[in-house]
Amino acid sequence: MPRGVYVRTEATRKAMSERMRGRIMSPERRRKISLAMQGRVLSPETRQKISEAQSQRGREGTRGEKAWNWKEEDVGYSALHRWVRKNFAKTGICQEYDRNVGSKTQAGTHWACIGHEYTRKREAWRELCPRCHRAFDALEKGSNRA
């Protein structure tokens, strides 16, 4: 079927779009498309549409629980710790001894998971100084090292 001869209706375009959704393009195909698009000048209207679509990608609408790869409670160790550091504000006060160690200093405070049952609930985490965090982890693991 030759290209460019037939006028595609809105329904046809939508059906084609649905069929292509989820397919992964090979690097070779991406390169060929890139070469074919080189030198093309986009109209101001098209540039505006692309700009709006790209600006939506980084907004709150695609972050957190609305993200396509959100794992709820089935998240990995590192990803959960990153999430906790980003979403729970630190006070700089160790909750074990009410000692101010500063949140911006070299030592600062750490988030320690109570009971080592990793969850996104704030109640499951304590803000501890590094010394108390080491002692807490040693106690949890049954070691006498602190």
C-alpha cells in the first residue's frame, strides 16, 4: 500500500495509534527516523504543542502515586530510602536523646526504620543521629557492636 496517497480519517489514525502503543522501537529504527526528520522546520503551532506536552512530563501529574512505574509497598530498599529522604522533612534532632545534631551538618541525622519493616508510613521511621542509628541497627540484628 503506497504511502501518502490515501487520506486517513480520524478513526483510522486513532486505530493505528492504539496498535502502536506499547511497542518498542529498535535503535536502528530510531536512527532512521531521526535522519528522515533532519532539516524539517516545524510550524510555531507544532512547536507550541510539543512544548506543552514536554512541560507536562515533569509536573506533579506524573510523579509519585500517579507515575506509571509506582510500586506502592513493593518498592526496593534503595528506592524506598530515597523516597523517605525526599518526602519526610528532617528536624536535625535525634529522637533517641532529643539532642540537636543539625540537619545540614556533616553528621546530620538519618532515617531509621523501626522494626525493619520497610513502609512509606511516617510512624515507621525515626530520625536518629549516626551514633544512635548504628546502635539501633546493631540491637535489631542481635550484634553487640555499636
